[in-house]
Amino acid sequence: MGTGQLRFSSLLSNCLAWSAIQILCVGTPSLENGSADIKQIEEVARNIGQAATGYHLIVSKSTVPVTTSVKLSGTLAIYGKPTGI
């Protein structure tokens, strides 16, 4: 971390400026029916889609269902800019 190659921030603008790789680490609590509540990770994907200005690799580090990456891809496609994410 002393070389500045690994950084952490809760500010999305910092994360997008510092790196083209975004690792999402958010809570995925259980719903009453036992399935994972992925609202938080979907919100982060929407925010990235709206704020990113170029290519970003999105990595999900959460306990999420297998199909979550497909959902996030759709969210990024809807909220992303035409320059692509």
C-alpha cells in the first residue's frame, strides 16, 4: 500500500478514477424466503454504469446467486454510457 498500488475508498468517483478494475464488496443478506437480497450490489452496478466514462472490469466479491453476474451485466447495459463498460 505504500506504493499506492492498492487503494480503498467508499467514494465511487475515487474508485473509478484510480482503476479500471472495480471489486464490489457489499452485503447480501438473506430474504425471508432464504434467497439472497442483491439490492445493494444492483445499486452499486447502477451507480457505476451512470458514472463510468470508459471500460471497467467489475468483480463481485459477495455471496450472491450464480446468475447475479448476468443481472449486473443487464443493469450496466441499461445505465452505462454508450462509450461502454
